[in-house]
Amino acid sequence: MKLLVSDINDIEDSDIKEDDIYEISLIKEFQKKYPKAKIGFVIAMTPLRETIKKVFSNVLA
């Protein structure tokens, strides 16, 4: 999910493995089609959802 909203052009060519080329092309297509994409993360289990909310609130603070 992080790569979908990251600047893919910042990746150094030396960091790209041959196996990654297809995935990078898909990410570029996604970013071209949805330039301001917002991505949600749905968790159906309430206890897990509450735990993850706490974790992210501490990370983003």
C-alpha cells in the first residue's frame, strides 16, 4: 500500500531488481490513473481495529 502512494521515481535504478520491473510498471499505471488516491484499511474485528488505532495514533503523532 505504501508504494501505491509513494513517489516511485525516487527509487534508484540500482535498487530495482529484474523481478520488480513488472510491479513498478503496475504502480506507475495506478498512479497515473489515480494521481490523488486515498487508500483505506478495513479491519472487521473490533478488538484488532482498536489496537491498530492505538498503534497508528502513536506512530503518526
